[in-house]
Amino acid sequence: MKKIAFSLLFILISLNFSAQSADEEVGGYINDNSFFSLNEKYPVLKNKIQSPMLKALSEALLYSLFNHPEQAVASIDVLVRDYQEEMGFDNVKNMLAWQNNILFRMGEYCQAAERANSFLEQVAPHLDAETLDQVRSINRYYNSMCGQKKSELIRPDKDCEIPIYTKVIDLKNFRKGHLLYVPVTIGEKEERFILDTGCPGGVFLSEEYADNLGVKITMDSLRVSGMGGTGWGKMGVLDSLSIGNMTFRNIVATVTPSDPAIDPILKINAVLGSDIMKLAGEVQIYPKDKKIIFPVKKTPLPATGQNLMITGDDLFSVKVYSDKQPLIMHFDTGDSSAGLHYDYYKKHEEYIKKEGKKTTFMTGGFGGVKENEYYILPSFPLRIGDKNFVMKDINVGIDPITIIAGRDGSLGMSFIDLFDKITISFDQMFVEVE
């Protein structure tokens, strides 16, 4: 017998499966977090799987990871209903937590809250104090939004084209790079927001900005994570904003107070998160032409297949190749540069120490700033889809705290700027570059 061990923020799965060839192969993909391989191979293997539970689990994972939220919710219902005893209490608890997160991101706030509250009533006596506090905190988050209208994107039957602006980060002792801004109109006033695939939800606003824009606060004690650590903020709803010819309404807003550590260095007032991009279905970035297009006619899936997935923390990971080795990279247009993380460093420590140059610089974001040691690799060849490219002077984190769980690194603006056009399809789940 072997075991499946699977984790994505809310999930920790540990289940037995039969030593059948298809079951072993599928279980191996899950155990290794090789979800792109599972996605590619599952259509061939699904009719050969002997374990009904393993088949149900695979489908629940694939629907969740590759942005089919309605099917994900339904498949988790089947998984929990039919295989509770096989899965065990902890696995059922974690699968339902993930399902509630998906429901919340769909705008089904009350359904997420009701399911979460009902489950909490049943399991509270069986949870330790720390876990119980975490579950109650998440439930308060869901309950605070119950009764609010779900986010929607209203657009005409034609492309939305907008200009983009960049702001160079050239601060002493900080990692160099730049941020991508887009024009946003709220009321009669135009603002500039960072366009950030690495920001889950609708918008991320400073407290001052949120007050000026009329955000309705629904929760005044929300734990928020950022590049600099964690802290406390608020959650609310912004009535609407316009971007080009599109109107984004009923927007979930994360509101953060002034941060004395980062504000004097680089104050971030407004970030446009991934919700609008998922609702639009596709974003095309033209770095050299300084524009973005949200097309009406979507780009078909390329022959190289899906290389983008949405993980349990509601962030996007993209598959690239270093030689023939697949790497899973955090895809983050809000990252001013790009880098490799601690896990990659540990696997290739000898090579990195030989070829890289050791340095120290500051990084920061919400939660503060910190100084870490890095190696800089002068050249790092990669491939995405069928396109080869080279990252110059890529930094490699050598401190475990620089890791983003489950990713080998992060691709930000240093990656985006290499190309004439980057297509990000949230409908088909791929990134294509030209």
C-alpha cells in the first residue's frame, strides 16, 4: 500500500490507494504535486482507475486547479458524500474548507457562510483550540459578506484597450524592477492601480484611499498577508469602477492601514486584483506598445496545452521548463522583477554557488521590509509553451522564509518585459508569449 499526500493551503490529504498501475500513476502525480501531469494524463487513465475514491479526488482537484468552480463545488460534494469514511475526518474538513473558499470566490457568500457555520457546529468539539480559532476567523470572513451582491463585469461586445504605465523601483539596497499600472476611473476621477495577478480578489486599497473612494466596510479585523509578512486590515465593498469600456461592480476590497515600515519607501495605494481578469476571461499585455487588451474573441488553447493553474491560496502558478525539467512558478504581474525560491536553491545549491554572485538586498510589501541574502545568476534559460527565452540576472533566494509554498520561483515584470505580447487566458488556463 502507498499513500497520497496532498496539500494546497486549506488541504491536507492522506489516503491509501490500491497498488494497481493506473492508481499508482495517478496517486504518484498527486503525491508529487505534479498536477499539470495529472491534468495531461487523466483523460487516458480515468477509465483504468480501480479506486472510485481516487477517481473522485482526481476530478475534484482538476476542476479546482484549472478554474472550473461550479464543477469543483459539485465534485467535492460527491467526494465528501460518498467517501467520508475512506477519507477520514481531517481530509473531509479540509476539502470542505477548500470548497467554501471556491464558493466565496464565486460570489456565493451566503452559501459559503452557511456551509461553514453548519460544519463548524458539528466539528467544534473535535478541534483543538488553535484550529478552532482559525476556522472561526474564516467563518467571520464569510459571514461579513453574506447579503452583499456578487462582483460582475459589464462590457460591450468589443475589445477593451487601455494604456499601461510603469513605475521604476530604483531604491538604495532594494531589488531593482518596476511596477505595472493601469488607468481606473471611479466617479469622475481617474486613478492608477497596479495590475496584479498575484493579488487575489477585487482591489487592495490603503485605508486613506478606501475612505476617499467610499468603500463600505463589512469586517474591521481581517488578517492580511503580503510580501513583507502579515498584519491586520479590513474588508469591504467598493460600488464600482471603470476600466476602458468595462464597468466592474460590487468589488471585494481589502483595506490596509498605514505601514510605517514600507510607506516612506514605496507607498502602495491601490491594486487591481485577479477578479476582474477572471471575469474578463483573457488579458493580453503588450509591454513594448504600452497597452493591454481585454479581448471579446478569446484565443484558442495552443497545441502545447494548459500551463496555468489556480492553487488553493487563489494564486496562479505557471509551468515552465529549465532544459527538460518542469518548474512551477508563481505568476505575478505585481512582482517588480522575478526570482527563484529556496526549494530550487536546495536542489541546485552546488551549481548556484559556482555560477552565481552572492548579494544582499531589501524586499518589501504589506507587512514590512526585510533584508535577505541572494545569489544572482547572470543567465537562466527557460521555455514556456514552445518559446525559449533567457532571464538575465535572476535572483535566487537562499533563506527559507523567501519560499512560496509549492513554487520554484516567481515570474513578474522582468519576465513580462521580454516579449512583444503575453496572453493570459483564465478561461482556458494558459500563458502564451510572442
